[in-house]
Amino acid sequence: MMNPIELKKAVGSGLLSFPVTHFDDQLKFDEAKYRRHVEWLAGYDAAALFAAGGTGEFFSLNPSEIPQVVRAAKASAGDTPIISGTGYGTSLAIEIAQAAEKAGADGLLLLPPYLMFAEQAGLIAHVKAVCQSVGIGVIVYNRDNAVLTAESIARLAEECPNLIGFKDGVGDVDKVIEITTLLGDRLVYVGGMPTHEVYAQAYFAAGVTTYSSAVFNFVPALAQRFYGALRNGDQATVDEILKSFFFPFVALRNRKKGYAVSIIKAGLRVLGQNPGPVRPPLTDLTPDELAQLEKIVQANGAERIAAELVGD
């Protein structure tokens, strides 16, 4: 496992992604297919992979399944760091965090607590308790009902040496600028909006120069090409990929609730892979929607060839 400083450096070094979690027809974890998928993704130079994260259906996994997913990811990812999701109430988040650490996770992504909105003091206590329960690095995810202020993040950074990162899924770029300006290089900053590529240029200007790419699951070469163009200031390539891929992809994703996850598994089906269905309460794309996604992906034929090399 990496120490927190090593993980911080690794996370900031390139593009990140969240592998989907594979299920069989009975909605049980399909470890063999998941391991093949993680091995394939690791070959596309992700800076880190998040096992059992949002795109990996953390919210539908039983807590006992999370260390299984982490161990499978670690066994297949080579030198690529594996960061596990954790969350829910403080006690359960600690239990999951410790189990993930024992399973070999290099770090943790702390997702929002279940349902409740809370004051800053309560959120600080929650994050601090999770950080202090483990020795590995922790990235806190600002989103939905868990939105920490710049002052709260600064306090946590001072009191929790293993808090190494801040991920934003809110979209208030002015607040992100406040956090990055106040904290400087104390943390690594990660963009975490759904299909973050359409927001990435604004976040880059705010000092957030890496993000988690869900589409990396099925078009990793395209995802890396887009990220490279952003880093190198190649605006023509950025605009081309936004128009030909990301804008129509987002339009399809926005058709129904929960499709931010479902459409990623559908992308693997387009490539001839079988990640299994999403677990309820999510729903899979309809056959018509799957056909539309296939048309969007068809322009990138090299992805199909790469996927087929992995096999089903």
C-alpha cells in the first residue's frame, strides 16, 4: 500500500477513473469479469482507479462486498493505486474504511453520509473520525448533502495528516477557487462532476487539473486523448471531442435518472463486454437507447478492437 504522501502525488499525476462493478444475472459480484476489466483499464495509464465508487455502484453494495471488490482490483491493477469508496453514517463509514484498508486499498474516497443534511461541525467530526480510523490517505467528496466550506476543509487538513485530497461534485467553481487558493498544495484537487469532461476546462482554470472519468470504462484511449489535449492547451482537439462524443453522450445520459451509472455499463455492452445489469433501484438503458449509444461510440473503432482482446 502507498503512504498518504505517495498517494497524493499519484492522484495528481494524471487521469483517474471509476471501474464499474460487474454482476452476474443474479446480481452477485462477478469477480472474474471485474478483474479482467480492471486489468484492461490499468493498461491505459490511469493515475489511480476507484474501486466500489459511485460509478461502481457503491450505494448498492453490501458493506461485506466492498473489501471483496477492493481485493479483486488490487490483484488486477498492477502498479495502479486502488482507492476504495466508503460512506454512510460515521460508524459504518469507519467499518468500511478499515475493511478496505485491510483488503489492500491504497486510499479512500469518503462519499457523503446517508440522507441527512448537517452543520459544518458535524461534517468535520464525521470526516475527522474516518481519517483517524485508518492510516491510508483519504479524499473527501464535496457533493449533495455533504458540502464543506473552505474554512472547514482547512481545519480538517490541519488536524488530519492523512487527508490528502478534495473532490468536488457541486459545480460552484468560485467555491472551488476559494478552497484551492486557501489550501494551496496541501491537498490534491479532483474534479467530480457527472461526465466531468464537459466541466473540465472551467475546473482547470480553478486549479483542478485532474478528474475522474467515467467514460474511461469503455473509451479509455479517447478519455486519455481528451485529457492530454486539455493539459496541453490543444483547444481544437478538445472542441472536436466535446462535439462528436461528449455532448451527444450527455444528452443521452440525461434522459433518465440514474443513467450516469447505467450508461457506462451500456458502453461496455456496445464493445461486446458483459458487465451485467445495474442493481435496483437503477435501471438499464432500453434497446433503443443502447443503439443510440452505439452510434456515438462507432466513430472510435479502435476501442472495440482493444476490448475484444480482453475477451468476455
